[in-house]
Amino acid sequence: MIAFVLLAAVAVGVAVWRQVRPPIQHPRGEIKLYFATRDGLYLVPESRPLPAAAGLTSAEERAFFIVRGLLAGPTQERLVPTLPPGTELLGLRIEGDVLTLDFNRALQENHGGGSTGELATVYSLVNSLVEGVPGVARVRFLIEGEPIETLVGHLDLSHPLAPDWSLVKPSP
Amino acid sequence: MQQSSFSRGYALALLLLLLFWLAPLVAAAVPQVLLNGELLPLTPAPLESAGSVQLPLRALALALGGEQAAAWEGEVLDLKVNGQEIRLREGATEVEVNGSRRRLSAAVLRAGEDLYLPASLVAELLGYRSVWDEEKHILSLEAPLARVEALSYAERDGRPGFSIVATRPLRYEVRSLANPPRLVVDLYDARLAAGDPPVPGNSAIRGLRARQFAPTVVRVVADLVQPVSFAAERDPARPQQLNLRAYRVVTRASFSRTEGQGRLTIQGSAPLVYEVKVLESPPRLVVDLPQAVLQAAETEQAVDDPAVAKVRLSQFQPDLVRVVLDLKTPLSYRPVLTEDSRQVALELLDQVVGLQVEEVPGKTRVIIETTGATAFSALHLTQPERLAIDILGAAVSPQLQPVAGQGEGPVRQVRAAQFNSETARVVVDLTHSVGYQVVKEEGSHRIVVEINRSAVLGKRIVVDPGHGGADPGAFGRSGLREKDVNLDLGRRLAEVLQNRGAEVFLTRSDDTFVPLYDRAALANAQQGQIFVSLHANSFRHQYANGSEMYYYPGNEKAKRLAELISDELTGLGLANRAIKANKEFVVVREPKMPAVLVEVAFLSNPDEEKLLADAGFRQQAAEAIARGIERYFQEEGRAAAAQ
Ligand SMILES: [Zn+2]
């Protein structure tokens, strides 16, 4: 079993368990965070400039930056946060093309439920991370280090999930 | 022949002997007969011998009012004396009185053209007292006479007539005479003390006349308006009163059919008494009307009817009219009252003669064949599910057997029974609740029950109420729990589908937690044909509303099912959100059958939470989803038929 490095706090930084992987050269200096429209029908991206900090060149640091951005919520009024209040990222790691996220119980317990709600939460993460972290194709969810069958009773979270781009609102 | 000539010879010898023996007596004094003190002229005269008197019967009959001299029939003399029928044979030692035999102490004498019986016997037969005065040669007969005290016109039960009141019950005889039509009533041992009633009489009688026709016979003559028979009877309450009532006149009998109801109508001049017999081989209905005479213009009438061939009328007996309804099939009847009390109306109880179940595309037809009746009322009954079609004015043919339905339903069997004396009930036993209509088939005597065969009939449908137990699902602001909404919706949907003949399997039927993969596994184990997961949605923002469906990408059947359910839910006024394909919904990916997840509406939307909290809405939603499923299977059926 590969040990996880727990994060003391999201704000302080993230200690990343590193695998042997090539350094990431992201072509642009920004990433997209997918938030939900108010009607819950779509995911809509918001861009965030990547800070010039050196650590963000690694895949894990980019992933952490993305999750932190999603936890912070959208800047636009027309968009809605997708992660429940109180959610904390406890750790993340990348194995091959799978990024594993470990959240605290709030992700599940504070979730309002519903297929629409579950899709928004799961795919705002998966879509944002797969698009924003080179080499990551799928995302696995853990709660306090344990695998889960589902988040709130609809989606199968027992295995890594690929993004669902059909949820993204086509550009006008 | 020999015996006859011997008898004749014997009679001749006896006669000669008698003449020889009686000759001296005849030469002597001739006995006279007094009846109630008055001389009764008899020719020939009575014979007297050895202290007794023999009376000439033929002469006596004439003297007591006999219409004509009695005739000889060979050696037999039939005569009527004072209303009594007497048959005599010369030399016989017995006499027949009103059909019964009396032995005689001596043989019947003959002298000339008359036969003689002892006066004491004659008096006894007539009910008279007799005293023989040997010295005066006078026979005194005392007849106890009833006094006829009143004659009056009468009308009872619509039948005109008249009454005769006497001091004692009367012995009487009634005859009808023609030209002019009149009724003659002879009253025996009667003495007239009444005057004629004033004319005119009533609708049947012009007038009444009475006279002392013979010493002991009063004759009453009723002059009639038209020739009609009369019934005579002693008044049940006053036997000394004799009532005569005109027979009913039957003028018409006809058969008609109105709105499927066949009716025989017999028209009379007065309220008719009747008796009906249902006869077979050939089938016919016979109506006998006693104390009735036929005066109909038409005595036979062909009928163009599925059940009836002819109406016939006849004077079956002098006092009995018979109406016969010739039937094409044995039928019963029921009497009905009409406004005209002089009518007899019999409604034919047509028969239910055939039951048939027929499968046509989308429908099962139950065909009820009758002999004519097509008036019906239909009922939908439950527990068990069945339709009852009451056919008015019909009886169930005894030959009728129940018919089984075909295939998987919805008709289990069709049976018929007599619901009451006037109604036949056809029961269609169903496998489940159905939509139906009952129609009369034009130009026939068939009632057709058209039962819509549901497209879900016999289909295996898995209904999956989401969440449950430890997993409450979403919450509404008021605290309404998704798992409770889902379970209620699931139960309702299951019932609706079951009522249409589907085989429904619920992944949970109570508040228990069932893991997602287990739900799919249960569905697969049940070999369901479709899988419908029921949920109530939720989103962070209360603005979100409407119905949303999910299916597995590429599963076109599931997509179509989702579209149809969405279409029906939208019909309830719910916003049509989206039908989404996603690979990660366990319950749409894992079942080996077209599967959809239905988010009916948003618990997180206050308006929709109110709807979901309402049982009426949940029923509507369940029915809408069922309609979507029904349409899905209809399309499937059409596609299968097209191949
Ligand atoms: Zn749900």
C-alpha cells in the first residue's frame, strides 16, 4: 500500500507524494475551473492564471491549485460552487494517468444530493483536473483515505472516472 | 247382429205382454199429476199398477219445459227433465242420471213412444216430494222452488254482465243464441217474482227479459249488443246470486321490437286473464286467455325478427283464446304493465346465446351474441378485476358455456349468469385493470366489449426506488426525504403497471438500504425487460427545476425510454430539463436491459418540493411514467411486428 502524505491545511500548501514522472510543461499560463450553472444543467469554465511560483510546475501542484480553486468557488454570479461547504482536500496523488483525491467527510455529508448535484461535484473536479493536469486521464475519489462506492447514491465512484465533456455548456 | 235381433225379439215379446197386462188398467181411471197443486198435463198419461204410478218420461220432460221432444237413439231415449239429463233404455234395470247409473227394482217400461219410470224414483231424481192418492188417482209432486227476486245489470273488472238474485242457490243453464244475438239462462226449480229491469242495459246488453217458462223453469233472456259469450258463476259471497259476465274479447295480438326489446301485446276488451306456457320443439310461447272470445281482423301475422317468426291467434276452445308466438329459438318472457289495463304485454327475455373472445391488434374483443336484446349497462368491478355487462331483458341460454381467454390476458375467462329474472350478466374476468368500451355492433345482435390490451401486458419491469435505509438521499427544505418520495413513487408506479398486466419487480419495497450494484444484480436476476430508477433531484441552487433522465451512452432503447418518460412528465407541467448520457450511473450501466434513472423533480426547489410532498402529484407522476413505459413497449411492439 502506498502511503499518503496528509496535508496539514490546504492554505499552507500540499505535501505531495511524488512518483517518478516527467515534469510538466504546461503550454499556457492559466488553467480552467469548471463550475455549475445556476440551473445545474451545465458546467462552465472559469479561467485562473497560474501563479509564477516554481512549485506549480509539478502535476501534483497543479492539481492542488485546481482543487483549491474549485473549493474557493466561482467568481461569476451566474455560476454556482460545486463542492459542499466544509470540504477539505486531505491529500492527492498521481499514479500513472490516475489522480487520486482524498477528501474529508464533508464532501459526502454536506452534499445536498441529487444526480444533478452529484454530477456537478464529481465532474467539476474530474473535468477540471483532467484538463488542467497533463498526464492525468482519470480521477479517483477517497473519503478519509477509504474508497467509496458512490458520493451520494448515483455515480459509481468505486473506480477512477474519466471526464464527461457533454456536461460542459457549449460556447455560445 | 245375433244378439241385437235377439234383444229386439225379446223387447217385442215384453211389449205384447205389457199391453195385455196393462189393458184393463188403461181402461180404468187415468191418474193425474199435480205439481205444486197445479195440474201437469202429460200425454201419454201416467200408468197405474198395484198401488204405484209410472210416469212417462218424455211427456214429463216436455211438460217441465223441455225445448223439444227427446229423440230415440235406437233403443235409447235421451231426455232432459227439469235440467237433469236422463238416459233410458227400454227393459233395462238401470237408468243413467247426469252421467251416473242408478239401479232399478224393475225394468224400464215402454208404452207407445214413451218410457216409464216409477213416480217415486222420478220425484227423487228431481228432488221433489211425491204423494200418491190411490183413491183419487192423483199424484201430488211438491217442488221446492227458489223465488227469483231481482234481475240487475252489473259490470265488474271491466266486464259487463248481469246478476240474478234468488232466495236459494239456483240450478241453471246458459245458452247463446244468434240472430239476434241473445243469451238464454234457464233457472230450474225457480219461480219468477222479479220484474224486468229497465232498458237500456249496459255496453254488452240491450235489455233483460224474464218469464216463467215452465212450471218450475224461469227463463231469462239477455238481448246482446253483439254476439259474445258469457261466463256464469254463483257469487262467491252470496251463493243465491248468479253472476253472468261477458267474455273478454281479444281483438289483436302483435309483436314489436323497440330498442332491442321484443314485446308481445294482446289487446282485449276488458282486463285479460292469461296463462303463459313456454314450449319447445318447435319453440313457442303460448298465451291462453280463458273466458275470452276472439274477434280479430288478423289471426296470423309474420314477423321479421331475429327471435320471432309469427304471431297466431285462435279460438282454441269455445271459451279460450290462444295466442301463439312462434319463436326461432326458445325464449322466456316477463309480463310488463302497460297503461291500458285491457292489454297483456309480455316482454321477450332474449337469450345470450354466444360468447367469444377475439384478439385483434392492440385489443381483446369479447363478443356477446344475443337473440335480439342489445340494451346493456357495463360495470368495472375489482377484487378480483372484472367487467360486468348486464343485458337487459335477456336470459342466459342453458347451453351457454364459459369461454377462456387466450394467451397472457387480459381476459381470463368470460362467463354468463342470470343476474335477476330480467337481466343476464356477462362477466369478463380479467388478469388486471383495463381500459375498455362496450359497443353495440351495427346490424346485428351483438354486444362487443373492446378491451385495450396494454403494451406492458406481460412485460417484466424493474422499478428501483432510489436510496433507502441509511441513505436518505436528498432533503427538501421542509425535511421531505428523497428516499421516502422514491419509495412511494415506486409503489405507485408498480401498482399502475401491475394493473395493466405488467410483472413488476421492486428493488426495494420498504425503507432499506440496497447498494447500487445489488440493485442492478437483482434486476438481472429477475431478467427484467426494462429498469426504471426513481429519484428526486437536488442542487445547490434552488433555481434548478424540472425532470431529468439519465441513460447509458449508446443504449438507444434506454434513450428512447428516457425520452418517452420525459415527455410524459413534461406533460404534467414539469420543466423538460435534459436527457443525459453518462457512463457512471451504476443503475443505468449495470442492468442487462434498457435502464433509465428518472429524476422526477427537484426537492431543492421549493415549488417542486411541494409537488413531491403531495400524494396526488406523486400518483400523477407515477401514471405519467407508466404512460411513458407503455409508449415505449408500444413502439417496441410495432418494431417487432414490422420485422
Ligand atoms: Zn437520488
